Amino acid sequence: MKKIITGSCILLTGALLFLSVFIAGSNIATLLNSWDSRSGRFWSAVSDANLYPVLVISIVAMLAGIVILILGHFDKSDKI
């Protein structure tokens, strides 16, 4: 049960970070005067604000949370 709670918290943290990157990128995208036409306005805003490390950390946290949830679900020693 502890692994399920831990995995859920890590997954929620990663999802909130992921959402915050998209909110911040959208807010910054409205302030751009010029952007790279290949990647688009949003991804140029994410690049200009240096939000890629936060995006990568959020994806890693979500994947880690999912893995911990799966391991906690199939763990036989922690059953009630």
C-alpha cells in the first residue's frame, strides 16, 4: 500500500509540473514578437524561457510514478 501511495504522489507531482510548463509556455507565447516557424510559437516560448529541463523532470517523475504504482500493485508482501 505504501508503494501505491508513493507512486500516486510522484505521479501527481509530475503531472502538476507538466501542467505548469504548459501554462507558463502559453503565457510567455503571447509576449513573443518573433518565433521559429519550424517549431512553432509555443515551443519557441518554452525554449526562450528555458523550460525544457522542467519538462524533462516532469516526464521522468510521471514515468517513475507509473512504475512504482505498477510495482506496488503486483507486490504480494504488502497486501492487507
